[in-house]
Amino acid sequence: MEGSIETDTAVMDPALIETRIGPAGKTLPELYRQFLIEYPARLADARMKTIRGFDLRFDSVMSAALALNQTLQSWNYSDEMQLGNSSFKAELMRNILKLDFIGLSGRVVFDNNGDRTSVVMIYQLRNLSRHLVGTYDPIENVLNWTSKFWFAGGSPPVDAPELLTRQLQLSEAGTIALTSASSIGIAVSIATVAVNFHYRELRLIKMSSPLVNNVIGAGCLMCYASCIVMAVNSHWAVSTGLCWTQTALLTIGYSAAFGAMLAKTWRVHRIFTNVKLRRVAIKDSHLFAVILLVLATDIVLLIAWGIIDPLTVKSVSLPSV
């Protein structure tokens, strides 16, 4: 697979092939030629036609010889040796684990399990061929990178489930739609108030209390403005100030518009429920008193809310989906 990473053990060190090494005191080619001279019958063995693998076999015999020689130093050579002796085998194994010499295939060291410790070669498959990218020497605990890894897409693949944190907010399309609709509503409210103010002396508009109509228009404008603040607070910026602004605009705007309509409805009710058909003088000041009463109630509640349990911005982690 292109880009896959694999490891292998580097037993044979190329730098040692032409170097006199270790207890043997000869190079690998020299020892190989000497071996063939002393054991010419081995030439018939197909495995001996090449030098490949000779270094490992030589180091295995050398390891056994060195460990056995060290073990025998603590035993009497003249006595008959029982190789099945558990004490002898234990001592031999301890001496094997203590070995540390430069052999034909490189440094020879064994771990606690008796396995040979060697340099780990790190390869990456590129264009169906292995490329060396690094080595690790467990004996010296040294990691050496010879080249950089190549990854499709330019970054390492994800090796574990990735946790992505996403903030739930109004989509950009929804924000634009809400802001546009609210802006149109604000424009209509301003136009309505302007027409109402300009033609306030007309009998039809004058009878409907133009000043109260302006309060209704202003209340609608504030409600539309609260929608824009909500869109901004939900998509672009989140703050406590915007939360309070949205709440205040919506509350006061709705109360102003609804309070003004309630006051006008109350006046119509008083007129049509006048059983004695006497003239009832309900001035705009009476209507504004009703509106102010409703607004004062909202303001008191908002202040109490801010003191007792103020709005705060907090992040809440929802269940993963």
C-alpha cells in the first residue's frame, strides 16, 4: 500500500564488511574464504555459494563459544561435565545475556528473553519500493530520522477517532434571511410612522390618535431590531450585553406596541359601553398613562431579573452525534 510504514531489523552493518572486527580479528570476506579453505566439502552445499547469512551463523557460534568459555572459568575443567545440570545451564544463560561484542553482523547484544537486540530500520513504501526514513537503536535508545515521511494529502492519517467540537449557531443563510426580513420590517415601521406623522391632521388619522400610532410603530421597530440583535448574537458574536439588548428590545417593544393597542381598545370599549350616551372625554394622556403603566411593569421586572438572576454566557456540552 502506497505510503505504508514498516519496520525491519538491521542485523548486518554494511560498515563492518571490510573492517577488522571483534574477537575474530578478521573481516567478513577473510573469514568466509578461510572457512571454505578449511571445509571445502561445504562448497557442495547450495547455501554456501554466497556470503549471505554467513555472518549470522558465525556470530551465533561466536556467542556460544564466548558464553561457554566464560561459564567454564567458574567450573573445574578436569571434572566430567553434565550439560543437563541446571546450575550450569543457568550460569551459561546468564553469561549469554551479558555478551556485548562487535560481530560480523554488527553489535551482538541479547535482551532478557535471550533474543538478539538490533537496530530497527523504519521504511516507507513509495512507488512499490522501500525507502529508509529512520533507524532506532534500542541499545543506546537513539532514534535517528534520515528523511521525512510522505503522506497522501500532505498530513498524517488519523489513527484514532477524532473529537470535533462544533458550536451550534444560526446558519449563515438563516442569519441573512432573518436580518433581511427584519430590516424590511424596520423600513415598513419607519415608513408607517412617517406617513402617520405627516398626515396627522387628517380627520381619519387624527381620530385614531396619531401619537399612540407612533408608539405602536416604535414598538414594532424595536421588535424587529431585537431579531437582528438575536441573529448577530447567534452567529457572529456572543456576549452578555447582546443578550440583554435583545431581551430589552423585545420586551419593551412588544409592551409598547401591545400596550398602545390595549389603550386604544380600552377607549373604544369605554365609548361603546356608555349606556347613557354621555360624552366621554378620553384624551391621549389617559392612553399614555396605560402605556407607561405597562412599560413600567416591564422595566421593574427586567431590573429585578438583572439583580436576582442576571443573564450569563455559558458553554454547554451536548451529547455527541
